[in-house]
Amino acid sequence: MDQLRQIAIFAKTVDHGSFREAARVLRLSPSVVSHHVGQLEQSLGTALLYRSTRKLSLTADGERLLIAARSMIEAAEAGLQLIGDQNHQLSGVLRVTAPSVLGQSLLVDRFAEFAMANPLVQLSIDFTDVRRDLIGDGFDVAIRMGWLKDSTFMARKLFSVRRRLVAAQSYVEKRPKPNTPHDLSDWDWLELGQIWARKETFRNGDKEVTIARRASQISVNDAQALYRLTQAGAGLSILPVFLIKAGFDDGTLCDVLPDWNPSSLGVYAVWPPNAPRDGLVKNFVEFLIGM
């Protein structure tokens, strides 16, 4: 171990051209630097440096050792850099739960980008419209759409999702044309679990109307199923715009009140405070916020 240190001091002395300058860089006294180089020469049984009052120069053996010393130092520095990089890289298993259609429509590409940027992270993703118990089901992060209930969790808003009030063309044709949300009091509503509120607020320019929805005859726990039920003519639903484009394009769905906009829904990342993988979770959430 002492010899390795002596080789490093020898290389530093050659690089800086004198014992005094090497000592300044190494924060040692010139006599200590000279002593280490002398001990190295003694152990090798050969002179490595020609010494004069003006400068130092290498012997043939000194030149050969310097080449090997620099290779050794470069390899050591590369190893230290690699370890440092790995220590700063995110790693570990991250369990995420997200709404099925939202996740597959808007989040899956971002999840893939995060995985590619962090090859030491293992992402385990649960796409479901069932609202999972974060702690009980062992998840690190949940993506929630809608109103947050548990204020004990940490939460960051990722983005908002625009929605429209839609129904099947066949369903709307059987009823008088509505002009305001109040005209929907006897219409059939479809519901997605407990994500949607029982009261809905609509805006038309400066006007704002809040109505109490009629109790739903059908409620489901899957957004795609809600879309299909709406398309089949089972009633009204308020759906995210990214989900209903195909229905508008093929004419099976229509916008019931095109001048009135339902309130948008926030999409949030939610996680328990003081989570075991808190650093990994926060980096993941910050990555999603950049969408």
C-alpha cells in the first residue's frame, strides 16, 4: 500500500516538475515528498529521477514507471467515477398504480421514458380503475384523477384533464333538446365508481351552474366500460376528452351541451409521507410533472 502511494507521489512530482510544487499540490512538505520518492527508488533498486538544483528529469527506468503509474492512476480515477455515478443513479423497485385508461393513454410513454433514463430502477405498474389502498396494497405512488380524499398523503398535481358531457346519438334523439344543465334533471346518469362527484359544475363563459345529479342506475369501476355503456345508449356520462374522440369521429357519441363545459379533473401523484424509497418516489414525481 505504501508503494502505491509512493508511485502516485512520484507521478505527481514528475507532472509538476519539482518536489516543492508537488508538495504544494499534495499539501505535504517538500522533504516528505522527496523522502517518498527516495524510498520508492530504494525499494526498486534503481534511480527514477536525475536531480539538479534547477530541475528534475527522468531516467530510463523512471520513464517506464511513469507510463505504468499514469495507467494505474487513470484506472483508479475511472473506477472512482463509476462508483460515484452509480451512487447517484436511482435504483430499486418502484410500485405504481394508475387509472387504466388514463395511464395507457397519457402516462405509459412517460413511464417508459423514466425507465430508459434510469436503468437501475424496476417499475412495477398496476393499471386499474379500482382505487388501491396505497399502504395496504404496498404501492409507493398512486396516480389519482379526481378529488383527493386523504389529506395525510403527500400529493403533487401533474396536469388537468378536460371533460365533456356525452351520450349516444340514439339516446339524445329520444329526448327534448337540452339548453342548460338544469334540463337534465330526468336524464339517466352513468357513473365511474366514486371518482366523479354527485354534484357537477358547468361553465358557459361567465355563467356557472351546479346541479345535483340524479342517482345513477349503473356504476362501473372501469372507464372503458363506462365509455361503452354510454356508446350503447344507457345514459349520460362525463368523460375525459382523450377517451371520447373515436366516438365523436364515428358519430356514435354526441356532445349533449356543447356550450357548457364540465369542470376539469386534476391528475395527481400521491404517496405516503416518509416512504422507504422517498428519494426515488420524489424523482419519479418530478419527472412526471415535466410532462
